[in-house]
Amino acid sequence: MPTTIFTIANQKGGVGKTTTAVNLAAGLAERKIHTLLIDLDPQANATSAIGVEKQEGRSLYGPLNGEGSVFEMITPTAYEHLALIPSEEDLAAAEVEIAQSDNYLARLKEVLGPLKASNGYRAIIIDCPPSMGMLSMNSLAAADQLLIALQSEYMALEGLGQILRNVDRIRDAGLNSGLNLGGVIMTMYDGRTNLAKQVVEEVRTHLPDKVFKTLIPRSVRLSEAPSFGQPIFAYDNNSAGAIAYRELAAEVIARFDLTKR
């Protein structure tokens, strides 16, 4: 089966983007889908949340600048079927340096090309910085499917249009005509409030068939898990957050036909 590259993006921070990237990747791996998580955020939150220490020279910074191979950066995790390309602080410099290179919006696509062609992973999940800077735009150019993590609050709707406009720009520029909006993941959902329900319904009205049925709840356990360097399944396997991300993984597998290798 071919490799599918997913990028999880939102220019707004604090919407559960990294939590979703880590736990969706872990959820796919739990279902024996061979998965690679790429931490493209210089803050390296996904790296620490999966229990891997930051290491100098272990990120995509080198390959993005033509130094070293993407395969050299793949790091095992404690979880079967799940590998990681970590991040480090040096990756922040890539935001500036990539802009000065040729094909600056296609650098990540070029770097990941051999990895995708190898079919070594069924799913590659990219966790982007909380901005629409050079790294995030590169992830859109490299991905097959965009998954938007959207907080179930009214203000979050304002950023949705910006993300979709960036998708159109990538397509119109001929950088990635095959980029699809794979779906919207509603996060931090509190079913006790009418506002959360209204926001979900509004997004479903604007983007029918794109919003995943699974709603990721507000959860203390989800918030705690990264500080222990564990996905939610390892930290509290029976929590509401674990149940939700397990259901989301099943939806993603079904929607994109991520059958077991």
C-alpha cells in the first residue's frame, strides 16, 4: 500500500494540534498501521510528548538544508509500529533559511520524496508549528491530506478560513494540486455547553462530510499525558481522551483506507 502523508495544521496555538498529532499517530500504531510522526515544530512538543529526548542534529533541519538524509533522522519510540523524526531548536532557523533557497515552498516535499517512495510507512503524520510560516506552508506542499485541529470555541472559526485560503494558494501555485482537505477534528469539546455544540454544527454546515464524527473532549488526562512523555493510551488507557482518540484513529483508517500492511 502507498504511503499517505497527513499534515495537522492550525495557525492558532493551544487548539490541541500536537495532542492530536501524537495521539492519532499512537492510535494508528495501536491498530498496527506502520506510522511515522514528524515533529516540524521547533518547540519540539510532539517529540517530548512521545517520550523522546531532543538531540542536536536529530531533526529535519539538516535535510532541509541539503545536509544528510531523511532516513538518518528516523528515531524509534517505545511503541510498536510508531517511529519519530524529532525536532530541535535549530529547526527554528529553517524558517528563515528556507526562504532564501530555490523552490523554498517545496523543500519538505523534496526531502520526504524518497521516504514516501520507499513505502516504509503506511501513514506519515506531520505536526506543524502554530503559525502559517515557511515550515507549515512546506508541510501543505508535501502532504496528501490536511487535517485541521479546530477548538470547539467560536473564536477558532476565524482561523479556519485562513487555513483554507492557504490550501487554495498551494494548489493555485502548482505546488501540490493533489492536496485535499482530509477533515476537521473538533478538539476541546465540552458537551455541557451550548456554544461548543453550536460551533460544531456551524463547521459541519460549512464543511459537510469533512468534520469527523469523533469529538475530542476537554480532558485533564489529555493535558497531563505529555508531561509524562506518553500518549494517552499509555498514560490512561481507559480515559475519555483515550476512547476518543481510539475512535478517531478508526475513522481515519476507514476514511483513507489505511489498511494494515
